[in-house]
Amino acid sequence: MLAHLAKLAAALLTATAAGYVLERSGVPAGWLLGALVGAAGFRAALGPLQFTGKLRRFGQLVVGTAVAGLLTPEVVGAAGGLLPLLIGAAVAVNVFCFLLSVPAARLAGVDRRTAALCCLPGGLSEMGSLARDVGADEQAVAVFHTIRVTLIVTSVPLLLAAAGFQETETLIPGAEARGTLWLLALVVVASAPLAVLGSRLGIVNPWVVTPILLGIALVLAGVQPGAMPAPVSIMAQILIGVALGARLDHRRLIALPRVFAAGLFIATVLLASTLLAGALLLPQLAPVPPGVGAISLAPGGLAELIAVSKAMELMPTTVAAFGIVRSVLTNTVSTQIVIRIPPD
């Protein structure tokens, strides 16, 4: 136990140092990307890390609380007004992913059910668990989702910054510049047992969604927690980055070269298509800047996309709204469609 904790502490120090270097170098979302790279390098050199799942869950709670702290009555009302667009965007992304599963099956040499689970924009844990339950190729699903999330987290901040889509919003109107720390901490603490219960009940992304729902309840009750202090948000980015980097097992990726190549190709097509659609189409349909539209449609993990949007000040509440609706649709309606795909 002590040896595993010491190893994890060393990995956290390495990840923090890498994040600091990238952040000081001006790399977009440098803390998150640096932590990912540092943890991945540490894992490759010294082997797997223990307890990273707990780190990720705590980071997700903090990220969700950071979104809750930015909520105001105006923001909640605007998100409600966007609901038809949120649902439409979620349906469009899921339909596109189902279409991509057709070439994915041929390129990767897997059955149609496995290919659908590989391409859907759900979380690795949810899609991997479903693959195991329905007899799909769990290893192929893990490879596809690992590649997709890693590609999105590492490339999206750089692409958005290169296009000039950074810091479009420095502060959401009506939110305090600095939040009430004790109230934000209370949201984190209260969310933890509720998230555990939600996870057991099969609720989608409970570690991120629960604090956001509590934040909405507080706003409706006339209480605004205020913005999360920057050091706490940075800590959450580091924890999420470490959890992502710890998943990158290069041996598993190279063990399935055909699946790896197919996963990289499909992830690239999916990312390019959703970024372009988000940047070009969403601003025509809703009052969001192109950068916000791009990251809102990017099919990455909910916590990771929120962390990137928070680091780049790209309307994290709007990104969270798009991500939550898409995640719910993917893990309810889309998974029921997958279950009904006949095995090859």
C-alpha cells in the first residue's frame, strides 16, 4: 500500500512539473496536457499506477463544482432555452458516429456491434462495460476510446488556440470573481455520496453531473457559489490529466495494430468533422462563438472537455450543457440501439 502511494505521489509530482512547464510555455490547457504527458511517461518508465480512478473521480467532482460556481439565473435560463438545439446536436453527433461504425468495422476487422461501441461518444468505462455485457470485443473498444479521448485532449486546445479561439469569455456576467470557498467545498462534499449512489443506480457521469445539478438547485434557491479559485481548478486539471495518462498502456495499443490504425483514422475523421461543424454551424443557430461551438460538439469525455473549456475560458457552462445532453442520449437511446444490432 505505502509503496503504491509513494509511486502515485511521485507520478503526481512529475505530472505537476510537466504541467507547469507547458503552462509557463504558453501551451493552451498546459496543466491538463502536461499532467497527461508526465503521467504517461511515468507509467511507461515505471509501470502501472494504482488509485488513479479515485483521483479522476475527485477531479471530476471539482470540475463539476467549478461549472456550478459559474452558474447564474441568466446562465441557467439560457441553457434551458437551448434545449432543442442541445438535443439536436446530440442526435446529430450520435448518428454520425453510427455511420462511422460501418467503415470502422471493416478497417478494424471487428463485428458491427463492437464497431458501434468503438465509435459512440460515450465514456470508456460505460462503453467498455457494455461491450463486456453484450459479448463485444472489449479490447477493441478500449483502444478506440483511449485513442479518441487522448487525441481530443491533446489536439483540441492547440487547434483552438491556433485558430484564435481562446479566452472569448473572461467572466460570465453575474458571477462573482471569487467564489465562497466554504460553499464550493460543501458542494464537493455533498456531491460525493450522491455521486456514489448515482453510479450504483446507473446514472450517466454522476461525478460531474451531480455538483452541476446541486449548483442549479442553489441558483434556483437564490444562492450563487461564485467562481472556483484558480489553484483548485488547476489541481482538478492535474488529477484528470494524471488519470488519463495512467490509462495509456502502449503495449495494449501496439498489440492490436489493425485496431489501433483504424481507431486513429476514425478518431481523426470524427474530431475534424465535429470541430468544423461546431465552429461553422452552431454559431448560426445559437449565440455562441465558433470556439465554443467547436468544443461543444467535440466527442470527448465530459470532464475533459469541461476542463479544457475552463482552462481556455470558452464558456464551460455551455460546453457542459452540450456534453451532458449528448452523454445522456449516448448512454440511453444509442446503447439500446447497439444492443439490438445482430452479432455477425
